[in-house]
Amino acid sequence: MLHKNTILTLKFNLLYVDYSQTFIYRNGAEMSKKKSKHNHKNYKIATLCVHGSGGYDPATGSVGKPIYQTSTFAFENAKAGADIFLGEREGYVYTRISNPTQAAFESEMAFLEKGEAALAFSSGMAAISGVIFALCKSGDNFVSSDTLYGGSHELFAETLPRWQIQAREVNAVNPENISKAIDKKTRLIYIETPANPTMSVIDIEACADIARKNKIPLVVDNTFSTPYFQQPLTLGASVVLHSATKYIGGHGDTIAGVVVSSKEFIDNLRMGILRDLGGVISPLNAWLLVRGLKTLAVRMEKHQENAFQVAKYLQFHPKIAKVMYPGLTTHPQYLIARKQMRGFGGMISFEVKGGRKAGEKLMDSVKLITLAVSLGDVDSLIEHPASMTHSTYAKHELEAVGITENLVRLSVGIEDPADLIDDLSQALNKIK
Ligand SMILES: *Cc1c(COP(=O)(O)O)cnc(C)c1O
């Protein structure tokens, strides 16, 4: 198991597993010797978020997942250690490679995303760069949607070219643009939907069709929706990843990332990328994410309920030019959102009349809502993408992807929606 396969020789058709209900519980079953009495097949996703894949700590039966705060693991004897290194025996070696608390989080994520296996990283960016490095070598390219988290765009446009890996960013709202950009050296398709920060929605099934025809994997950044509202693997994607910093953790106290895919891809990602590049998650942070998942369902429902109310309020406000929320029938990809999402999430962006100055006035005037980047926390957060999270885009690029100077991004928290609307109302009144 500890021998590194070179991931570039993976046959990508193996990634197109039929992620049917039948084997999604495997990870959980393997994790625990104590059998859960749950009949998972009959439970709805809110129940599954709380109870997870159903295992208890194999060593003690502990119901809460223990934090294995250790860097290394003792071998039974020299032969056992050698056998583990040879891959002839399962076992923990060193926390940069794997750790039971990490494994608990990974098995829950694989379970909720309906993938075979998952791998946690120290951040969303470590997960994203890990997946790209796993699939591409120098001279290769990949095709990506053009409205992305600012850090992803920076990685794609500025950093990866130093290793001769080219990202071709296209407007993927029309998937034909993806097809046109693919050539013999294209190794993957990468999309983010709903996109940060414009909330544009990309048709996952259409992109998966293109990926399948070209025998390359489709990678989806599912940070905004979480598996509670959208499960890209069931729509034909091969790899799903998250900034778990956001809704998965949910409390603004952890930086983390996670990748979910086939067992083969994840094994190779662990031994070919995580072990060598070292972007490992700490056991404590993995534990915070396990805890976060327990309340994912109630949090996401509340984020959505509040976002709907705030979006409807803003939509008819005289000082607002435009509101982007996939749950509004006025959203240009509303029908695609309806088709592929169980719910529309808690992220809203909107354009304030009066340009950048008016937007700044609003952000400086809110009292309850915090002016800060990041998103998906229980507290509401507001920010200005063009000068903050998306300042990695050049001015002409910002215009091209619809990140205007007067665009404000709001991560709607789980406060009472009346208080959020009151706060926005008093702040909007301060704009002349
Ligand atoms: C925040 C974010 C990232 C980066 O994740 P980090 O945990 O900050 O490294 C990637 N994608 C999306 C959509 C994000 O919002």
C-alpha cells in the first residue's frame, strides 16, 4: 500500500464508477468492527448527516469520534512494520499519510457524496492543487470554467504555468465552449457551480458527457452546495472537491479541504501527492469537520431559508440593481439549478446602484453582518469580490466573467432573517 503508483498512468475510464446506492456504505462498514443497526438505505440525507456511515470507534466503541492526536503509530513488531510498508498488511504508520480521525472524516465525506473514498487536505487549495498535480504533468493542459474562487484562478493563471501546465478558462455556462477548448493534451475538465462569486450555474451532466466522450475526468468544486444540496458524482462527475473551511466545517474555525472519488484515484492521490507534497490535515481539524457534518442538514436548510428571504428583500429594493441567487426564477440558469440541486444554498451576490462607492458604503454600514472574506459560516459575512477575494483577476478578466465593481457577495448565516434584513435596510439607507 505504501508503494507509489504513478498516477498519470491511471486509466481514467476506471473513474466512471456507477455510484449507485449499493456500495456507498463500504467505507463506514470497514471503519468499524461494531456493526451499526441502521438500515441506511431507508434514511433521508438529513438523518445520514447526523448518523453518518454508522460506525463507532473500533478500539473503544466511543460514539463520538476520538481525536487521535499523534504523529506516529507503533508497529507490533519489525515484520508487521515491514509488511505495512510492503502493502501486505493494513495499518497506520504516520499522520502525514493517514490517521484514524482523518479516516473518520474521509469516510463520512465519501458516504455523503456517494463516492467510494475521500482524502482530506490541509486546505481547499491543497485539495485543488493536489488533484491538478495528480492528473497533469508538464506540457499538459486542462479546461476550466472561468468564474472561479479567486485562489483557484490565481493557481490556474499564474502558478501552474511555472510547471508548464496550462489552464484554459472558458465560459462553461455554455458547455460547448469546453468541447472547443479540448485537445490531445487536455487531462481534465474543472468546474465550480454555483460559481464564486457570480452564482452562475453550470450544467454538470452536460459537462460530464463531454468528459466521458473525451475519456477525461470531470472535477467539480462543490463548496457552495455541499452534498446536502448537490451530489456531482451522481450526475456523472469523476472527482468532487471542497473547501471544507466553508459549509462542511460551518463555524469559521478551521481551514481544510477534501476530495471524493473512486478508491483507485484516492489511493493514488494519497500516495502520489499527499504523502510527497505534505498538505495534510491535522487530527483536531479533521475532528472539527466530523462534528460540522452532524449539523450540516439543519445549517444548510436554515442558510437557504434565510438566503431566500434576503434575496427576495433585495430584489425589490430601489438601491439594488440586480440580485444573483439560483433559487430566484429570474436567475438565468434557474432551470439547470432546479434540475441538479436539491436546494439553492446560502450564497447571494448583488449589484448596488451607484457603483463601487455605494457598495463600500453598504459594507461599511452593516452592524450585525461582518465585513470579512470566507463563507459558509453560521455568522453572516459580506465582502467585495473585485477588491478582495477576486482581486487575483485582472481588470479586463473581472469584466469578462461578470464580477463588476458594484458586486457585493453575501454569505447568509443562520441568524434570524428579520435581523439580517433590518441590518441591510439600515445600511442601504445610508447610501445617498
Ligand atoms: C474558499 C474556497 C476555496 C479555497 O479553499 P481554502 O480552504 O481557503 O484553501 C476553493 N473553492 C471555493 C469555491 C472556495 O470558496
